[in-house]
Amino acid sequence: MRTYCDLEEFAQTHRPHGHLAWWTTPPTPKGYQVRVACPCEVVLERWVLPQDAKDDLLGSQLPAFPS
């Protein structure tokens, strides 16, 4: 599961463009979606399965995600 790594790489690449906006969909039994938008109009979208979130610790890392 690379969701957190993908988010971190996206942030490092796009942070120079300005503030990154991020949000998630409400969790469901099938998981949730994470989106990060850059002012340059590039958007990263990832679907996170419940087990993937647990394995990747995304739930504990996302609040610390730098914008």
C-alpha cells in the first residue's frame, strides 16, 4: 500500500505551487477516498480500503499531512 507515500511525494512536488487542499469522503465498509488538489489544477485521488488504511497507518498520518 503506497497511499501515504503517494501523498507525501505529491505534496513535495506540488507544495511550491501554493496551498494544497485535501479532503476525504466519509468512511464506508468498503473504504474511503482521499483527494489532494494543487493550485496548478492537478488532483491526486486514491481509494483506501479499510485493511490498507490499517496497514499503511494512513488514518494516523493524514492529520499531519503538510499543506
